[in-house]
Amino acid sequence: MKLGLTLILITCLCASFGSMAGNDKHDDRNQSRGQGVNNERRLVVNSPDQAVAMAQRQYRGKVLSVQSNGSGYRVKILNNDGQVFSVSVDAATGRVSRN
């Protein structure tokens, strides 16, 4: 009888600790999304490859280079007419604009 009660108690304790650990993971996910204490902003554009893809969707041509700047990326493009121009991709908003 005592062994049965002990096993039930251990099972209940394990279940309660398991659910507490799950809540901690949920809190960590919220903080990493900028919903926690820091209120960090999530970036729309996270890599040079994403910036290039966004620039090429709006402006056709061969990408010559991509550079990171303080607020996003600068993509240099050679169009089919032989003109070279730069496009800015804002990392926070994803806005693409020709310079």
C-alpha cells in the first residue's frame, strides 16, 4: 500500500515539474519574438540572400553585389540595358527602394 502511494506521489511530482518546464520554454519563445521584457523588434529581412531576393522581385537584372548597412542592405544591380543602379532594402520593414 505504501509503495503504491509513493509511486502515485512521484508520478504527480514529475508531471507538475514537466508542465513547469514547458511553461519556461513558452516564456523563452515569447521573449525571442520580442514579446518579453526587452521588446526587441523582429526584422523582416534577416540575411543578404533575402535582400537580394526582394530586390530581384521588384527590379530585374544581374546582382553585382550586396552590402549590409546600418538599417538594411544595399544591392547593386546591372539591368538588361547595361545600366548599373543600387537598391536599398530596409531590414525592419522590407521596403525596397531604388537609389
